[in-house]
Amino acid sequence: MQQQAQAAKPGRLWPFRRGEKQDTAIHPFWVIVEKEVSDHIRSWRYIILLALMALTCLGSLYAALDTIRSVDPNSPELRSFVFLRLFTLSNDTLPAFITFVGFLGPLIGLGLGFDAINSERNKGTLSRMLSSPIHRDYVINAKFLAALIVIAIMFFSLGFVVMGVGLYAIGIPPTPEEFLRMICFLLISIVYVAFWLNLAILFSVRFRQPATAALSSIAVWIFFTVFYGLIVDLIASSLRPANAASVDDIIGYQQIVSFINRLSPSYLFEEATITLLVPTVNTLGLVTVEQLYGAIPDTPLPLAQSLILVWPQLTFLVAATVICFGLSYRMFMRQEIRSRS
């Protein structure tokens, strides 16, 4: 009788966890998070995405090591920040690691989020779950947090694999600043993928069919990856000033083109990662002669200065992520959910 009374305590999704004492209550939110993380890790979708990222990671690492071996050890390119070049160098065959992350990272977020809500609705488990003493916002918050945990585990695992193999191959340990720069790069990559995850969750809430949500998400990704650059080039060619234009006109033209480019999450991610992993990048816009006066070219910036330089890009990515999640949250909380007959 005491066990039945304990099992009937409010606020629990099921009576007990495996190996848990009977008097320990589990918050329903964390039960859903644990269940979603387990489902993601055991799914073939996640295994395929992880295998794809691992193969590209090893391929880009091989390309970077091959390029490092082909360069003269006494050259200026290998005198400083050698470890960071594992993420940025490439050869004629394979691109760099940051290129693979910028291209394939959105697919991970889209793959984990396009059926987060509509699959539960189509199976009839969403209404069954909400009939328990569970708040509705627990569901969508847990869906996002569980996928974000899985993405963070994936990126930190791949990042430390690159560091470990690179340390074994080149025999040069990273400096503390290099290590912090790589950690910041992984965190920005997680934020970037989280934006696409929230976009996929938004389409999952909006459309009832997972196929429609997946196609909509992929269409947005293809637009920003392929077509947005072409559109910017067309706009830039139409706004290009004449040869006899003044310096102010040229600067205004470059600022307009940069602003349009920075409306793309992919472009912002590229700017942020290049600035963090290539410390000699000390500006992200057009530099006049007056601004260049007194500056030392090819001088690496401290990590704090690089973070200040990419702070607008990181703020825009975080804001876009929060906006997508806020829209999906509001839409999900206002929807009517009925049980399937």
C-alpha cells in the first residue's frame, strides 16, 4: 500500500527510475529530456549524421596534416598557432574542418528537429503525454534541450578527437590561448547548429507532416547556402559605383554589401570562426588608409580582442536562435491538441 501511495505522487511521469529509491521524486521535465536524449542517441538518423561528421572530420584532419608536412618547418606559417591550423588548413582535395562544419552543421540541427513535435502528434503520443500532470511547455523545452545536449556532445567529441590526433601527429601541444580559441570555436558551432535546430522545430510545430517540415527546412538551408550568395552578387553588381566614385561612395557601397551578407547565418558563422581560429585577422570590414596607419600587419590579436571583434556576429546568431525558439514556443502553446480516434 505504501508503494502504491508513493507511486501516485503528483508530478511524476512514472513511479520509479531503474535503481532509484522509492522516495525520490523525478521532475517530469528531466524525465522527458532523458527520454529524448536516449531516443536521439539510439536512432539510426543520429548514427548516420555522426558517422558523416566523423568521416569529414578525419578527412579534413588528414588534409591539414598533409599541408603542414608539405610546408617548410622554418616558414613563418608554422612559427605560431600551429595547432589552430588543424582546423583551418586544407589541400587541393578536401576543404578545412571549419568548412565542413559550416556546410554539414545545419543538417545535424535539421535532422534532429524536423519531426520533434509533428511525429508525436501523428503517433497520438503527444495528447497522451499531456493528459498526464505535465505542463505543455515542458514538452517543447525538453525537445530543444535534449537535442542541444546531443549536438554539444557530438561537437565536443569531434573537436577533442581532432586535438588528440593532431597532438599525436605533429607532437606540438596547444598553448592555453589556442585551447581556449578552440573551445570558443566549438561553442559558436553549437550556437550555429542550435539556430537550425530551432528552425526545424518551428517547421515541425507549423506543419503536421514530417516530410513537409523536412523539405521546408532543407529549402531554407539550400537558399542560404547556395542561392543567397548569388543574390548578393547580383545586388552588389547593380549597386557598384562608377570608377570615378569618391572614397565615401566606395565605403558606403562596401558597408551595404557587408550588411546584406551578414543577414545570412552561414556568413556570420564563417566570419566568427575565421576570426577566432586565425588570430592574424584583425578586422572584418573595409579598412581605410587612416585606420591602417600605425597598425602592424599580420600581428595576432589576443583572444579577448578577437571575441570583441566577433561579438556582433555571435549576438546575431544567438538572437536568431532565440527568435526561432520563441516563435515555435508561442505557436505550440496556442495550438489545439486532440487525441486521435
